[in-house]
Amino acid sequence: MKINILINKEPVMLEADPEMPLLWFIRDKANLKGTKFGCGKALCGACSLYVDGVLVRSCSFPVKMADGKKVTTIEGLSED
């Protein structure tokens, strides 16, 4: 499935399994390594990022749920 996401104000359109966790889409497909893997159970918060302004745990958030939305990672929080 083609996934279209605005990541840190940059459009990203990549092929991915719709059930892939957003964490792995961000890290492995979009090559943004600031978002970290922690527990893998949405408990620790290491993988947290914003989807349309709502804080989510990306390790348990299917990438299909972010399709067409704005995602902000740690890299997008500050220009410096």
C-alpha cells in the first residue's frame, strides 16, 4: 500500500505494509532515527510522536492510521 504522510513538514510517499508499526516506517522507510524503540508494548514512551497533534506510541500504531496525516517526530520539534 502507498502511504502518504507529512513528516516534519516534508511529504513522504512510500510503499509499506499497512499493518507495519509507524515506528518502523519512520525509522526504516523514512530513515529518521530519532524516534526510539523501547518496550514494544506502548508502555515506556520511547517511541512517542505526534500524529495530527495527538501524542501516540508509534510502536503499536499501524502506519495505515497515519496515512494522509501530519506526523511530528523528535527531529521536527526544533529547527536547531
